[in-house]
Amino acid sequence: MSKPAIETGSTDNASTDTASADSTSTATRRARTAKDPKNPKAAKDRHPEEPAHTPEYVLEARDVSKHFTVRGALGRTTVVHAVEDATVRLKPGQILALVGESGSGKTTLARMLARFHEPTSGEIVLRGEAVSRSGRARRGYHSEVQLIFQDPFGSLNPMHRVRYNLDRALRLHHRHLTAAEREERTTQLLERVSLTPAAEFAAKFPHELSGGQRQRVVIARALAVEPKVLLGDEPISMLDVSIRLEMLNLLQRLRTEDGLALLYITHDIASARYLCDDIAVMYAGQMVESGPKEAVIASPQHPYTKLLIESSPDPERGVGDREAFFAGADELGEPPSLIDPPTGCRFHPRCPFAMKECGEQAPPRAELGDGHWAKCWLHARGRAGELADTTHAAATAARREALQGAS
Amino acid sequence: MRTVFLRSWKVRIGLAVLVFFLLLAVFGPWLTHSVFGLDPRANDTSAISQSPGDGHPLGTNQYGQDMLAQVVAGARGSMYVGVLGAVVGTAIAILVGVPAGFYGGKVDTALNFVTNLFLVMPTLPLVMIVAGYLQGTGLTTIALIIGFFGWSGGARTLRAQAMSIANRDFVRAMRMLGERGRRLVFAEVLPHLTGLIASMFLHAMIGAVMAEAGLAFLGISDSSSISWGTMIQGAQQQSAVLRGLWWWFVPPGLCIALIGTAAALVNFGIDELANPKLRAARPATVRRTKQLARTGGAA
């Protein structure tokens, strides 16, 4: 499955070809690479293997795991299982939201996709080709995949003007542009992210900009590369509430205008619902449920998704309801240790529906149609209907009473 | 930024003194020669160990050499050693410390090992051995030796700073953009260290001036060249203190102390610039705050 040599060939072409800006559809580029005489292997390998697969997904993480080894003060080493067998797939023009609580491995997954970390196992696949680890391939990879950092106050060098950031990106990825062309492109990019007058913003230092403006510069810098995939690592969480919607609309526009694929990482269900097409839910480093956003939000099929959705603020809930609703908040338990994760389903210590097998064996993946799936024993045991009938809080209360009755 | 830097009185005084000595080093010898007609090496046999006065504003030493001319010529020698030693030391510190902190891993292990080695080596005996080994040491050699043995502390500081900057998001972002190692170091990391490096440089300069004086005092220098160090050494050898010839050793000693103070004052300013928390409240701000407090109290 691994074809490391191919990557460099196709992306080098990509970075020189994107100059024509308008005509860089995936298909033409692939045709060109396939004909490339220096790369006969690419032409031979691609079509017989998974012919339908390549055009469909632009970026995939296949069963990737990341384990960090931590050395203690006394020389003891512990392994943190940050991400375990996660699979993410992005189609061109698709926005996938990755939700989960803090420490569930969302950011680690994004950083693996941005290639800051190498996966411990599994592979990152760009356009159907596993990416190699060489430095040259990395640059090619980053001309297609760019990450937007969470903190716009940290991701711009305070010593450089806005112009420098964009100019470097253009210079590195579009080598043949002249200085005047780069200047023009810089203006276009700034206008694209609504930083006008562009000339004025180009001359500013990051400290002269607000958080939202900085984040736009960061997005403009990523766009200067002309990537096919943007990875947003909680891109709006550090921003003022009043400008979040603007940023979401900007991302939405980039998707519709350029067909960018976007991985939107967040713990804000509301913004995920607003922006994305699909939702994937992570818990303790594992994917527990994924599917179209309406299906996942309206009828969550995993107890953790249910908890997550019910605990997001809902203005329609009355004050009295709210108190009743969160009465059991203390009993919700804590996120599990990733050094020594629970056996079986990782959610079972906190799950009000937990059965005997939940603690013993990892649940199988249940396909629920329309790309919606969940990993929960309830589906295998035919108890899935219980999820829809109750709320997480009510189920927790019921379980508590049952346990007290038994003892 | 520049004006903020110059607003502090410490910086202004320090810079003025430093500039004065630099000018003295550059133009002084020519000035004393053409204006006063004084030659630092000429022996005026009619005025041996003369106290400051007629014809010799700072007196003469036991060989009848004019002290003013010697102090001025010594400024050139000492400043030359100071600047060259500081340049060499700071350059090595940057070249070793910044890559060590930035790249980490094996590069860090290797470079840090060298740094630690130089840090724990007894510098003075080594300098003496090396200086003694290199027969006929001129001021340049002395400066190079001082620079070569005096960079390790600075390298450690720079390494620590570079390490913390290398892990900041903007470096990661630029790397993701495709920026290569050397450019990352020089365009992204190094600009954040300029304040530190500038203050390190001044510190190294005082260090080199003092080290030169110290080495000369111990007899490790070129006896034919004139620096403040060789002057003090001469005074010591001829028991100037016992004989009360204070004009022989006070002027060069005072000059060394003055340069040290001036460099320290400028350093304060650089520190304040690099670390705003150290910045003292400006008088205008203090006045306004007091006024506000007063009106607030009255109301």
C-alpha cells in the first residue's frame, strides 16, 4: 500500500502549476502526473488499485494512532495513548467537524494530518497515496494541506509585517512569480479575507491587529499556498464571540468558491452545526461516532455524543429545566486517563447504559445507513432505541436508583 | 522604539560615555600628537615622575613618558581588544547556542557538550598557557584568545531562549509553510534575540577590556603595545602606589571603570526594551497617576 516515491512527483508539479491559478483541477493534474515519464510507477500503480477511491477523498487518515512516550523524573517511562485507530476522510469541498472534549486527541490528530507528528501506526493518505516521510515530500504535502492554528496571537511572528508572511508563502510555493506579481497576489489575498484597504494592512505588524484580523492573516497565509485542504484547529475558539460568525462565513465561502476541504476541530457543537456537513465525535483518542451532522445531532447513536450534545448550551431550555437537567452534573465522571485507558469501551465508566461486555471488549462498529456509524454495544444488543427515549441526565439518575435498589 | 530607548537617562549617559571613548580610541592619538605634540612613547628625561602640571597635563611616569598621551593611546588598545574580543565571543556564542536550542536532539547534545566543556574549563590558567605558548602576543592575539575562551555562558543563555522560541507556534507555522532551517533560525528566531545579544555584546566588551587589563597585569601581553592594562602593569612593577605616583595608575583604572559603568547603563536600557516589565514608569505617567489619585480622593 505504501508508495512513498510518488508523492514528490505529483506535488512538485502541483506547486509549479498552480500559477495559472484557474486551471488546477485535480483531474488535469493527475493526468499530467500519470503521463510523467520520470514516474512510471505512478502511472502503473494508480489505476488498477482502488480506481474509485482516488478521486473521492482528498485527504485521509487511515487507522492512525499516536503514542507519546513520557519520561518521568525517576527514569520511568509511560506511554500516553493520545490517538488510537482514528480514521478521517475528507472529500473536496467537504467540511468535517471533529468534536470532543479537551484531551480527546482532536489536536493530536490534526497535527498528525499537518505532519508535525508522525503517526505511531497507520498512514496519512493524500489523494490515495500514502505520504512518505522525506523532507522533500513534506514540502509538497504542505502545498496541499495547511493548518490554521488555534491561537492567532502565537502563530504570527511579532517581528514581521503582514506583507512578509504572505510574501514568504508565495515565494516558497510559487517560485516563478515576480515581485510585482507577488505584491498583486498579496493584495488579492488580503481582500479575499476582507482585510481592506489591503495596502494598509500589508504594512502592519501583528500587534497592530485585533485577534480576528490576525486570524484572517493566518488564513490568508495558508491560502497563499493554494492548498486543497485546510485543517482548522479550533480556529475560532480564541476569537471574540462577535467575530466568530464572520470567520465561519469566511470558511464557508472558501469551501464554496474554491472547493476546499476543511477539517474543523471544535468543541462547540453550535458552530459545527452551522458550518459543517459531517460530524465525527472523538472520545479519549478514539472515534466513537460519525455521520451527517443532522443525523448525529438530532439522534445521537452513542451515549457520549448524547452527553456532549445535551451539555451544549441551548437557549430554548428554561431556567427551571436547566437546573433539573444539570442536577446530576457531578456524577458525570471525569475524562479517562490516556496513560492507562479503560478496557473495552473507553466510555463505559461514565456510561449510564453500560453492560457487562462494555468493560470487557471494544464495541463493534454499527453501520446505521447514510454514512452514519457508531461504536457502541447498545446497537449490537438491540438496545439502541433506549438512547432516543431518554436524556443522558435521566438515564444517569435512573441508573443510580437502580444501583441503590440493588444494594 | 528607538526614541523610547533614548528616553532613559541611563541609556543616554551610558551611550555618551561609550561614544566618547570610541571617538577617543579612533581620533585621540592623532589629536594628542598634532594638538599637544605629545608622543606616548617619547621619554622626556627632563620630567621624570612629574606630577600633573606644566607641559604634561596628567604628569609623567618614571620613564618620563606623558600619561595623557598614554591614556589616549591605551584607549585605542583597550577598546580594540574589548570590541574584537566581544565580537569573536558573541559570534561563537550565537553560532553555538542558537542552533543548539533550535534544532535540539543530537545537534543540541553535541553543541551543548562543547559549551559545557568551555564553561567548566578554568579559563584564566588556560588563557595564560595559550598566551604563553603563542610567543610574541600582540593585542589581536590577546583579543582572539579572550573571545575564544569567553563565549560559553552566552551560548547557554541563547540556547535556552532559542529553545523556547523554536517551540512557538509561529515557527511551526513558518516551517509548515516550507521555510527551511537556516532561514527559520535567522529570520524567525534570531530577531527575537537581538536585545539579548546586544546586551551580551556589551557585557562581553567590558569583560574583554577587564580581561586584557588583568592579563597585562599578570605580564601576559605585548610589552611594546600600549593599553590601560599595560599601563597599570607598568605602575605595579615600578611600585607606583608606594611611591605615590597616583597619576600613573588612577587614570587608566578610572577609564576601565567608566567604560564598565557606561556599558552597564546601556544594558539596563536594552533590558527594559527587551522586557517591558522592567520598564520604570515614566515621570509623565507617574504625575498623571498621582493627579488622578488626588482628584479621585477629593471627590
